[in-house]
Amino acid sequence: MPRYRLLIEYDGRPYRGFQAQENLPSVQGSIERAVKAFCGQDLRLAAAGRTDTGVHATGQVAHIDLDKAWRAQVVRDAINAHLVPEPICVLEAEAVGPEFHARFSATERRYLYRILNRRSPPALDRGRVWHVKKDLDAQAMHEAAQLLVGHHDFTTFRDLQCQAKSPMKTLDLARVWREGEEVLLTFASRSFLHRQVRSMTGTLAEVGVGRWSAEDFKAALEAKDRRACGPVAPSDGLYLTGVGYESATADQALNAAK
């Protein structure tokens, strides 16, 4: 069966997460229905990340196996035609070999978190940013975030409902910077715990407003206790921006999403 890799963008607000759920709107369910409308095939796609309710993506990667070989551009355009008017689109489609798996072949997942840091609320970006009124010190947040880089027990930043076998993860990148009225955070790792990024972001914001010091943040990480976590940031500002793979062609999907 021909396999196709899809690079997908979506606004997560109308959906109860990426993963298909019976009688609930999901990104996966919408794409699978679009595929069926295109070629009449019932299938279950595989994705690199199962984003939560309200989380967005500019670089989600999935794969589908079709009964018939189609030109990749036809696959992309036909799925998009059947997704109208939903806020989901396939940016790229590419034929790949059977050894490629959107989830298990991934070597990196990259997330961006957007904080609108001003007194006035968002008008155009409502539901796409976290609005924080108090001034944030992005440099202090960045310095504290470096404590997260490396191999750690992330129990403090792990949701109680997380089903991962271990809280041990290796964070390859943590960066915080300001662009105008926005404070941006980006994190990269092979994999993340449930709500890890939102938990780290919300706790770093405590450093940004001056309620926590870097030492407080370090103590929270080292506590290995969910009760030591700060407030969890809302889903509004979180984006899956890219997925990395070993092969050069797969890395193009990551680069296109940056």
C-alpha cells in the first residue's frame, strides 16, 4: 500500500485534541473523513504528536496508507478540498517508503508557546495566545529555562493523568525571548510528557513576573513532585511547530515548519 507523509497545520480551538474520539470533534477524525470523501477508503492515520484540546500546529506530521498510488499533489489538494471550511490544511504530501512511521521514526518534536504580554487583551489572536498583563522578564525566564536542558526526572512538570512509563526525559532546547509585545518560548525533545510544555511555561511565567527566583524554579524541578509545579499555562498559546526525522527528506518537513 502506498504510504504518504503529510505536513499538517491546524487551529486547535474547535477540537477536543488531535486524537480521534467517538462523538467528539478531533483533528484526526476530520482528516480521516476527508480522506474517505476523497478516495472512499476508511483508514486510521498515524501522527507524530497527539496534541491536547485547543493546542494548535504549524508542523504536525502524519502518515496514511492508501489502496491506490496517487500523485502527492493530488493527495494534498483532494484532502484539503474536503476539509473546507474546517481550520485544518495539509501543507505538503510526499510519498514515502513503508519503513517511515510518523510517530516512531520521529527523533525530535518542537513546540512554540506564545504569550501576549500587554495590558490590553488580544482581539485578532484570541484563543491563539496566552494573555499575561503583568510585565514579564524574558531574560530571567530564559536563564531559568536552561535548568531544564538535559536529562531529568520531569515529574514536577508531568500531568497526573500522564500515561508515560517514565518521567525521565531529555530536553534538547529551551529558549525564551521577546518580540515586541510577545514573549516566545520554544522547547525541543525527542518526546514530551503529558502537558509538560504547558507546565514548564506556566512555571517559568512565575519567574518572569518576579514571584519566583531561578533558585525557586530549580527547587521545583528537583522536588520531583507535581505539587511543586507552578500554574499550568492554558492551551491557547501552544503550537506543535515541527517534527524531526533521521533522513534528509524527512528533515525537510521540520525545516518547512520553522
